[in-house]
Amino acid sequence: MVISHTNLCVVIASDNIPGVKGIGDKTAVSLITKIGSIDEIYKQLKNKDSKLYQEFSASVISKLEIDEEKAFMSKELATIRTDVDGIDFDLDKAKTQEFDRQKVVELFQKFEFYSLIKRLPGGENSFVENKSSKKKNKLQLSKKIIRVTDKEIDDVVSKILQEDFFVAKELMKETDIFAPNNFSLLVATHKENYFFENISEKVLKIFLNEKIFFVGHDLKNLIKLVNLRGVKITNKIFDTMIASYILNSSTRAHDIKSLTLRELGKELIISDNQKSLFGIDPTNALEEVLAVFEIYTIYKERLVEEKYEDLYFDIEIPLLSVLAEMELNGVAIDADILQDLSVQVNKTLGKLEKQIWKEAGEEFNVASSVQLRDILFDKMGLSTQGIKKGKTGYSTAAAELEKLRDLHPIIAYIEDFRELEKLRNTYIDVLPNLRNKYTSRIHTTYNQTVAATGRLSSSDPNLQNIPIRTELGKKVREVFIAEKGNALIAADYSQIELRVVASLAKDERMIEIFKNKQDIHTATAAAINGVELKEVTKEMRRAAKEVNFGVLYGMGAFGLASRTGISRYDAQEFIDKYFANFSGVKKYMENILKQAEEDGFVETIFGRRRYIPELHSNNFQLRSSGERMAVNMPVQGTAADIMKLAMIAVSNKINVDKYKDKVKLCLQVHDELVLEVSEDLKDEIAEIVKYEMENVVKLEVPLDVEVAIGYCWGRLK
């Protein structure tokens, strides 16, 4: 029963086993006890007279239906295979012998087997050195915490400011960052560890010395807390999470527990409970702070050795403060527009559902992949040719439904239903609950250490996923507004990735098109089809646009044909003509692949690297994926770095006394920056933003920024 419980229980998500969303330990145990195995559960799911329907609520039934594919995939992941043939294994030879612990640790670190390090014999209370730490004596750090009284603050602050650096961590009393008196502070130096229970202006003086480093892990929250108290940090900043993101770009594990295992070979126990009967207890946080202390000494050297100093200190660290500023600023939303949109979407969903039922000839749960599969493939008999099939049956994922679009009108209705439902569940029903009770604004969180290309992402809400070109996506954007007396300014880079391509490839024809301020897609279509610009049709331009963006992502004739409706033969001919006209792009792609295979990595013009071991894989699909990454990462990454530099430049220009409280940098989505400004400053700020964004770097072609102004994000002109 272990397997069945595992793939139902979402609490083991850390093992990368997804399970059934919404079903936890208690319900999982009940299902297994009353019904039996996963196979039996899903067998009974098809029979409404079964025990499953009698014992469990409609909510549980619905969750099981929706995630059937994930349930069986989870079962596969959790199953220990005992029927594998051809393995010659001698158990006696597997017994632990004498070994070089240091070499084993280094091997485990190389393959990221971090959790195994602590299980190695002889590891108790030991410090595992890495290449950087071997150069130094092991740090002797105090584990004593000095609770600083009000009378001692001046003296302690003076001592801290005599150090080269200090490590700081906030201990939250309240989860809401805007709540008053909501945090305490733990500060570590070479000699002592200080705990400030209450934060006064005197304590915050430690953040006002440009000669010393303010060090920490994931510092954005603490920066926001300090900024909210009217202090603009002037220290040099070092964030170990961001350093790890740059130095260890092949992994997404940049949390402090992972870093401590990876760099120090120690397991870090972090407790969420920082409160005691006597207030905030800093004891649990001290181990984390001391780990950051040691990791800092390693990473500051590696940044120099691996030549990442410019990327780190000129782009990522300044950006950290900009993101903190943006998250604090937030953006206003119009509750009335949101309510109207909610009513409209629910009505449309109801109509779509009825239309789907009409096409299907019966009512069913459209959101259930199980029921949808039965309707489409069993009842309606739609072709399953080319449709992916798992253990539970044919897939109804979006990519598979797209293959059926021309077979029956029900597919288009299902796609519309899913898009609407996703927008409703992600934004329309969620945004009201995300308004902060202190500010009445939405404060999204920007994720700086996720994408290997350097691109930012956001969460709560995820602004990147709002559709740009659909009518409904525009209506969702209309919810985001300027407050009374203000206006919104949106500044959007025009075709920045293609401009980067032209510069990296040094393609003369593409450079000429951009310098002449021609539309790149129209000019491409004209070149490929051998016609004048004025003779280019919409269909020609659309195909050219697909190729312009697609070739960098490995799109071949099949992909172009499916996206444009032309034959595979014509698509291949189109691609061949593209490379004939833009030979510099072809040569760039060939050269970057060759260089990547030799170096093992690619990089942006600003030195951001991505290692691509897939290039040497024997698996064709993995190798092809690596080739696509090698070609497009320098383009995507360079565009991302340019946007980051632009954000820093714009922030520097608007953060002056003249614009205080009148100009706010609010949002960054894809290639777009959104500001909220006082109505009387909108034209002035628009000019400043456009100039800074267009001149932040010099490429082979000019950067172009389109600026729009208005009251709500969805209707800017």
C-alpha cells in the first residue's frame, strides 16, 4: 500500500512525485483503507454506483478525475522495479569498505547528491572543504548570541561598523511586510553575534556605510523592511543566493539548505518557529546566519576566479534593490472592473460548457481529463492517430487537442473553456485576495534566481502568464490601474531578441533592415518571396514572423508547416530561402554550436553562462534540446540582461528628490516596464524612460522602445 499512498499524498512533493492535487495524508489513508489500490480506485471511479461514490464527497471524486494521469505517473515514479533483467550484482561487494571521505564528498557534490553527504560515516560535526575553502583556515565563529539592550545599541552598532562585513537576517514577527514593528534582526560579525529585538533608527545605521559589505541570503525581504523604515541602504551588498544563481547556473537549488550541503557538506536544520514565551528566539536562525558567513567567504573568491564580478555587482546586485522597490510599490486594481469581468467570464464559461455538452451529446465534467477522454475518443470516436498515450489512456493535454482541432468543432470550444477557466482561477478569482490590507494594492513577487537565461519571473500573481494578444488577456490587464491623479506609462522593447540576433550574428542584411527602421517581418517576407515591401501579403508576413522567431528555437519544416498551414515542402523551401538571405544568422548558429561543444557552455555578451551537458548526450532528443539551448540562450539571456540594465538605469533616474512619491516603477513583464506617475509628469517621465531604455547599451542595431500612456494597463495609447 505504500505506493498507492505515495501517489495520492501531495505532502511528498519534495520527492518530485506530484500526486493528486488537493488530496493529503488523511484523505489518502481513507481512500486506501476503504477502497484499496490505485487501480481499484480508478476502476470504481468509472462506476457511479461503486463504494467510492458512496464513501467520498463530490470534491474528492472531482480531484481524482482531474488528476488521473498524474496519479498513475506518480505510481510509476514511486514503484521500485524488481523485474529488471541483465543486472549482475553481488551484494557482498556492495558492503562499505575503507574509502577517502573527502573524494566521495566531492563526487556527491559534483552529481548533486547532497542529502547523501550527511549519511557518510565519519561526518559527524565535520566541516567538508571545497576547492575555495581549502585555501583558508577553517573559520572559528562564535555560537553565542548577545541580546542587545537599548542602552547598548550605540556601542554595538559602532563595533559592527568597524568590520569589513556583517551578515544579517530578519526574524519576522508578522508575515505581512507592511505590518508595523514586524521584525527583529540577527547580525553576525567575525567576533560576535548580536540580536536586536526591536528595530530603531539607531539600529538601522548599520545599513548606512558604503565601505562595508551587508551580507545575507535572499536579502530582498530585509531590504524592503529597511526601506519601509525610510532608510535607503548604502552598504555594498552581497547576497549568497544570487551568487549561487550565477556560479551554479546548472541547478535551481539556491536555497540556504542546499547551499550549506553543497558548499559546506553540512545539513542545516531550519525551524519555522522563531517565537517563544519570551518573544522572538534567534537560536534557530543563528545556524543559518553562520552558514551564510562561511559561504560568503567561498563565493566572493569564486566570483573573482570565474570572472563573474561585473555580472554580479553591475547587474544582479543593483537589480536586487530595484526589485525590492518595485515589490513595495505594487500596483492598484479596479475592484469594480474585476467584479464585472468575473460575472462575464462565468457567463461565458456556462455558455461554452453547454455548447460542449451539445456537441458531445451529453453532460459531463469538462474539467475532468478522464471524462473528456471518454467523450472524445470512445463516444465521439475522434481519431487517436498521433495522440500520446499513457497507461491510463490517450492524453487530452493542450498539445494533443491541437492535433484534433480540424476534426470537430468541439475542440475549439474546449480550448476556449480551458483558457477562460485558467484565467479565472489564476487571476480573476484570485486578485481580490491578493490586495494587501495595509496598501490596498497588489504586490507581486519577482523571482531573480529561477530562469537559467537570466529572465525574471513573477508570482502571486504571475504577471508573465497574462495573455498579451487575446481580448480576454487585455481585459485582465484593464484591471490594473493608476490611482486618482496619476497615469500609467508602459515602455516596451520592440523586437529586442531579433535585434540581439542581428548584433550577435553580425548579419549585414538584418542590420540594414533595423537601421532603416523597416518592419523586420515584412522585410524578411519580401526577401524570401522576392517581392517589394508593398507587395508583401499578411500570409507572407505571418510565415516570415514564425521563421524569424522559430529558427532560434529549433523550429523545422514540420513546425513551420503546422503553425502556418503551408505544406512541409513549402515550409522547408521557406526556411532554406531564409538562411540564404540571412547567411550571417546561419553562420552564427553553426559557430555557437561548435563553440558550445568545445567549451561546454554558452554565454551572453555580459558574461552570463549556461552549461549544456546535453550537447554530449547519446540520447538524440536530449542532444537536440541542448542544441536549441545553445543557440537561443545567448539571445534570450542578452535580452534579459539588457532589460535588467534598463530597470537599473530608469530607477536611478527617477529616484531623486524631484520625483519623490510622484514616480513609481511598478511592473516588469516580458520586455515591458510599467510605471505609475503623477499626471503632470507623464510626458516628462515617458521621455526619460524611453531614452534610458534605448541607450542603456550599444548594439550593432539601435534599440527601439514603444511608449504608451493611459489610466489602465489594458488601454494604454
